[in-house]
Amino acid sequence: MYCWGAAMRAKTAQVMDSAEAGAPPGHRDVFTEYKRRKLARAAADKPPLTLGNVVHFIIAVFFLWPIFLVIAAIWSLGDAVNFIRHSVEACISSTFWFGRLCKEWTGGMYLHKTSPAMMRLRGQRKAFGHEAAKDWKDAGRALLGIGRAWSKTFGLGGLFNSLEKRIEHANHDWRRYVATAAYDNSEAPAEFPAQYVVVDELPRGGSSARLYVVRKADEPNGQLFVLKYFNLRSGGNLESVVRESQAAQLAQKLGLIIESKLGDNSFWYVMPYYSGETLTEGVMRNIREAREKDGLGNHYRVSLGYCHQLLQIIAQYHESGVFHKDIKPDNLIINGEKIYLVDIGLMTPLSSMAQLTTHGTEYFRDPEMVKLALEGREVREVDASKFDVYSIGAVLFFALSGEFPTSGALSRLPREVPMAAQWVVNRAMTGMHQRYENARAMLTDVDYLCWAASQGTLEQVKPADLPSFKGMPVPPHLQGLPADNNTEWREKLAAAPGGYGAWYSAPHYDKPRAEFGFKKVAAILVLVGGLAFIGLASLGAIADYKRKNQQVAAQPAPESSLADRLPGEQASLKPLFKDIDSALARGVEADSVRFTQPVASVDLNPVVLRSIDDLSAEWERDILAQLRKHNLKKPGEVFDKRRLVFISLETDEHDIGKAAGLEVELPLEAARRELAAAHWEKADIAKVRALLDNVSDRLALHRELAAKYADAGAVPPIIVAYTIEHNEQGPLLQARVIYPGREHTMLVPFTTGTGNRQPTPVRGD
């Protein structure tokens, strides 16, 4: 090729020279000269591809190609070994599956399809089928690893990753949509709801139920749901059915399930379907990727975000009166950085009278719940919401470390986990008396940690910096949401802020750095001058106010006693209210009595009424004696007869029923003792109850009560206001006996047993 190009250039030059030689003198062919110069420039600017260049390229490729092959082979060696191993295992499991399939076909000729032997063959065939599918899937992953290694070696890694993602999406879409028509609906139970079509079946949990992915029959491309089905004929546990049906009723009130039905031989309910992976899978993947890339800082941020959302969900449950009881990583579905809580099978009311059970999952179940269940304690007797707080602490332990808390509250996180996060986990999993009071208290600390993680300062946070350590209340942006309507509750919960992202630029925690400059100095001087001016003006105003008061004091004061507030037709009651005026002028006479031994619950009313009867009789004698000092010959006509009013001030939901019963039983017991009980309207009782709740000053309370009856022109009754309290010995009745100017406090412990028939009261101040 090189010789052929040289000959052509020589021939062209010869022709051009001969043409110039034969031309007339003084004449040149302009066109020929232009072509010659153009060819010369082209030859100079573009050197031809020579044979040497080609040889050099072939030699380079010949020597580099084996090196690329060796690199690709070494890179894919591990995946190649895994591919061979999983392929062999898949062939073996597929062979067993085919053998069981042949046995099932053969057995179908003489066995009924519901006979135990046939069901056993079908179960074996399905088990080997699942195993074979798993092995082939692992082999496919190893083959993809080989392809990934070879593609990266030759610079095609990006193209291979794009192709791999497309295959993954196509497989996901095929499983959700194409497999719908291919699913064998004959496998569904006989009483399966006709309004739903089965799309797929999920792995079974700890109960005897089967989990189906379904969609409505009239919506071929509609929303997916999860249907949990219990069949008593095929081995369903009756205890599980009863427990799940009770939990489903609670969940339906909260809007957590869509529909449920209890039939003759089955029970099922429908829940929303959340696509994604379990927290177990996501945490292990996140930790592996974090260690390969940029460390665990981002993993801690995402894990705290998961816990942040979970605490918001559980706080809503607790404020609605239920606790979940089975919080664990396998019941948490994550999709990106969003988390969903599923499986409401163990949900229980916080005020349930049923005994505690040991249901739950090891490592994430509170050991104290197991202890209390073995003691036979009822749910309402303990703060069951703290069991969920323990489980959330265990979930956070796993999310941060990727390990199970095998030693309960004694489990310790790795040292690389930030100290403040370790402290939050330890407090959530410690004893019930030292644990977080509720989910929102723990949410406040986790919220602060999430904020610190978003600012990149999580490692610098100390336990002393946490809001709970400082005694800070729950911030406004974490307060509870009302749950008046189920749909509204679900929408607000879905719209609650996730535990990550720019949302944590909240000024609640972000304290600006103080800077001291000229502007601040001037502002301080102006502030000091203003305060001095205000102080001088205030002193002048106070002096003027005292001078006016002295002038007013010199004038005769108008009548403002309780006796003067009586209506004209009730002038006969003036001696009684004058006595109350004089008593209040001296202050309120107050004493108390406490019973040293508990009283039986059946004897509580007689014991309390006997004490109140003795006390009111003593007060009656004292009042009548005071009225005689006003020269009244028949003071009994003014004071009439002592009357009692019983008012419950109980607000605790666990004791409000008992207190309401006493509000009915005490007047009946008073009637048996021939004590008059005043009959008030509900509005009057509400007004007096408001006074008792809102007025904390004892003298002001007595004056307000006396003024109320003076304005009404009525004799004040003896008010018995009571609550039910609890201490380490058990429950006790705290009764507050009030007559204007006199007050008596009574503490009566009681039990549900026979107790002490003759309690001994001890008087105090």
C-alpha cells in the first residue's frame, strides 16, 4: 500500500511537469497549478494509514486482550463458583420436585384430592417447588454477577446496570399483573370472599392464617390489598381466630383494616397492601452498602427516621386506647425511607379486663410482660403501653446494629453507635419504672437525634443534651393528632413528617450562636434606660395608689358580708351566714384522719358514712351552739337539718367507673342511716365540681361556696368530694368533707378482699 501511494504521487507530478513544459512561453495553466497545490496541501495535512499503523494496532490488541480476559475471569471467579453450586442445588431440588409431582399425578388416580395422603403429597411438592425456585433464583443472581464483572471489565458497566434495572422492573410488573391470570384460584378456600380475586400468596406468619394478595374482582388493574384468612376446617386455631377477630374490631374502628367477616367455619379481614421489603432485609442491605461506601453515618440517620415514624404510629395507637403488642422488624415494611406497620393480630385495648398473655416474638417482647402474665395480672392493672415502648427500643437496637437484642435490657450496642442513640435505646428497654412514660416522650428524644443527624452533628450529641434529660415537654410539632374520624386519622398519620430530610431545620432545637457587637450594646443600653424609666414611673404610680387607698380607707366601708347578700325573703338566715362570716374571718378549720388498715370493698360505704355521720353531728352541735349566741330560741328552725351532697372528682379512666358507682351508693347508704341527702340537678353539680377543680386556695373556695348559697338564699349543705388514689399498698378513697368555714379530709384504704372489719382511724393535721 505504501508503494502504491508513492507511484501515484510520482505519476501525478510527471504529468503536471510535462504540461507546464509544453505550454507557450509566458503562459501557465491556472487550473492545473491550483490542483497541484491542493493535492500537495492534502498530502501534507492528512498522512495516509500506513501498514505499520495497522500492524501496531494488531500487536497491541493481541497482547492486551488476554490481560482483559484474565481480569474478567478473576473478578467473576466468586460468582462463577456460586453459579455452579446453586445450579447443582437447583437441579437436585427440581428433580425431587418432579418426582413428587409424578407421585401426585399417580396418586390422583386413586386418592381423593382432600385426603390426608394427597394433601401430604401436595405439600411436599410445593415445598420442593419453593426450594427449587429459590435455588434457581440464587443461580440467576450469580449469573448476573458474572455478567456484571465482564461488562465492567470492557467498560459496559453502565449499560449492564441499566439493563439489570429494566429486568427487575419487568419481573416485578409481571408478578403483580401478568401472574394474576396465571394464579390457580382453585387453591383458594371454599368460603373465600367472591368480591376479591387472588393475585399472589405471601409467606405465612406465626398464626394458622394464610395471607393472600388480592384485588377487587370488578377492578382488574385496581389497588392491591392483603387478605388474612382463617379456615377452621383446614387446621385453623380457634384461639387465634377469636384473638384476631377481637383485634380486627379494634383496628376497624381506627381505620386500619378495610373489611372483615366472621363466618361459620372461617374468618377473614382485608388490610392495605404496602409494597417494599421488611425492615430486617432493608437494615442488613443498608449496613452492607454503608460499610462499602461512606460509613454508617447515613445509615444511622435513616434508622432513626424509621423509628421516628414508628413512634408516631404507636403514639396514635396508645392515644386511641390500644397497644400493638407485636412490634418487630418482620412486621415493618419499608419503601425507600418510609415505613409501615402491619399485622394487627395481637392488638389489645389498654383498659381490657383480660389477663396478660405471653404472645409476641422473642427478642422484641418485653420480659416484664411475660413475668406479669405468669402472675395472672390483668391488662388494665398495668401500663401496657410501655410494652410497646420496649419493643420499639428493641427494633431501634436492631436497626442501628443489625443484631438482635439477645440479652434483653442488658444488650449493648457496638461502640461505633453514637452515645446519645445508645442512651435512648437503653432507656426504652430498661425496667418499666425507669422507662419512657409514653411513646411521645421517646419520640421527643428521637426527634432531636434526627435533627442532629440532618445537621451532621449526631456524633457530638451527649445524653445530657436530650430533651427528656433536661425535662423538656413534648414540642408542639409532635403533639397528638385528633382521631375523631377514621379517614381523617389515617390521612393525618400518612401526612405526618417522616424521620429524615430538611424538615428537621425546626427552630425548636436550632439555637443561633450569640454574637456580641455594637448593635447589641446599643440595644442593651436602650433596654436598661427603658427599664429604669418604667421603674421610676411604676414607683410614682404605686405611691399615688397608696395615697388614694388611704383616702378611701378614711371613708366608711360599705357592707359586703355574706349576710347582706341574702334575698329579702330569706332574712331569717342572716344569723347563720353571720356565723359563717365570722368563721371565715378566723380562717378555715381543717383536720384529717387516715385509717391505718385497709377496709374491705363491701364495707367501704358503711365505714365512710359512719365517719361522716359522726363528723357532721359534731359540726351540727357546734353550729347550733353558735346560733344560740345570737339569742335564737329555736336555732334548729334556721339550720334545719344537716344535708349531704356526694360529688366525684375522679378523672382517671381506670377508676372513674368505681367512683361513679360510689356516687350512687353513698346516698343510698346515707338514707339507711336516716341522713338527708340533697338532690341537685346535674348543672348545679357541674358548677360545684368546677369550683372544686379550679379553686386551689382553701379560703377562697369556702368563700365562693358560701356566696353561692347566700345568693340563692339556701342553707349550705355538707359537701363530700372524693377521688380514688393509689399507692404502694393499694387503692384508697380520699374524701374531702366541706362546710363553709370547716373542712375534714379522710383517707380510707380498701381492698377487694374481706379486709379489716374494724379499721382504726388516726387523726392528723
